[in-house]
Amino acid sequence: MRNSPSSSPHSSPNSTESTDNGTAPRTPLRLGVAGPVGTGKSSILATLCRELAGELSMAVVTNDIYTDEDARFLRSAGVLPTERIRAVETGACPHTAIRDDVSVNLDAVEDMEEAYGPLDLILIESGGDNLTATFSPALVDAQIFCLDVAGGGDVARKGGPGISGADLLVINKTDLAPYVEVDVERMVEDARGARSGLPVLALSRKDAPSVTELAAWVRSLLARHREGSHTPVDPGPMAPHSHAGEDGHVHDEGGHVHDEGGHVHGEDGHGHEEGESGHGHGETGGRGGGLAHGAAHGHTHGHAHP
């Protein structure tokens, strides 16, 4: 029915730097959980905390645009001490804080490590976004991408970097399948076809075997992280898209170009802006494109993100 998530092609024989006594330094595994709105990301975090907090030292960082709703849900559920659950309010599209500029999340993670370390596992939940939103490997060591049956049985076939390249793809809320007329086995098979051998897990928090399988996958990943045989992999950049509003604001993820009132063109991370009083350009390099900002007064700056 599904690939076993106990192993992953996202590993290599690289080893971590050793300390003077010959043992690898203890650094926490940073595990991201991303996916569309309402797919059950917070529920997955709560489930992992319940399953693993008795054996691992853990902390959680949640992301929402304007609220700390997810953090409050986890605190009220009592899955971890409240001080170990930190909320980040992105104030913008969720992907901006997990991929474009991860500094606010890195600050939160490093604060947790300093306050409660040594930690074994830090879970980082993205705000709900679309099928193309993934974490930067500068922020997480591995990532879970979450879909749910209520989103439609055909979603896995629609693809995207999270579906095809995340370390684990979870198809969540399988207990709801009879009520939304979704064939879970077919949905899992579609997902497997999109993932080139990477693991897929059909999950329900009410189904103990699937919860056990999820926890086992995280334990295995943590073991590989500790021994240095896991290498973070970037599932890929977001697909090109734009948001245009009445104010003329355009957000193009293909070239990462923002137009605040001038005329901007972005191709493969290169932006060129022409306005009434000047012009600008952005130059980038590296995987994932660049980021350019242009305004009517003619100033554009570009830089690359991993």
C-alpha cells in the first residue's frame, strides 16, 4: 500500500566533524513540516511530540502569518513544556520565512538551542502554503511534506517539489477517506509514482500502526543525522507564479522579482527595473534563483538564496 518510510535515498557516507574525544558533536536534527493549509501539519507535530518526547529532548518552532494559533494549539495540548514551543509570525507568505529569508526562523531555532540544549530534535512547522513551498536546507536538515485526503485524491498527481523531493511525503487524515470518497491506496500509488523511490506514508493519528511508522522514520533519520550519513537535500525552488493586486504589486517566484510601482522584468534571478527617475538591476548566482526588488524611483537589489 505504501513505501516503507524507514529508509531514504537522501543519505550519503559523509561523516560529521569529530570532537577531541573521537565522538561526533551533538547537534539537534532540524526537521521541517510543510504543506497546504489544513492538511494537519500541527497534528503531525503533536503526534511526534507525544511519541518521542519521553526519549528525546525536543523543541518546536511554528510559523503563522499573523497569529500564534498553531503554537497555542500545541501548548494547550500539553505535548511539550510551553516554553519549548516558539511561535514565529511571518507577516507575509509563509514561504518567505522558510526559504527566501530564513533568518527569523534561524534566530528562533538558535534561541531554543541556547536555552534548552543540548537538544535532540527541533520541529519547524511552516505556515500553510501551496504545493510548491519547501524549506531551504539552510534552515532544516530534512523535511516532511504533508497532504491530506480531504484535499482531493488527485493532489499527489499534481506534483511540485515538496511532493516529489521531500524526505517523507505524508498523506494525512486517512480516517476521513470514506467521507470524502477518496481511494487511499490509489492516492499512495500516485504519490509513489511521483517520488522516484522516496518514502510515502499514509497516516491517521487514530491509526496506531501508522503513527508508530512515522515515529520509527524520525528515529531512523535522527540516527543517520548523528552518525553523519544523512545529507540535507533541497527539493527544489518554487514554481514561477505571481500575485498582482490593485496597488500593482507583483511577486514573481520564477525570478524572485518584486515590483512596487515601476516596471520590472525577472528572468532566472535577473531583474531589470525602469521607472520615471532611474533604473536598477539584480545579479544572482546559485541554485534557487535570486531576489530582486524594484520601485518606481529606480532601485533594485538582487541576491541568491540556497
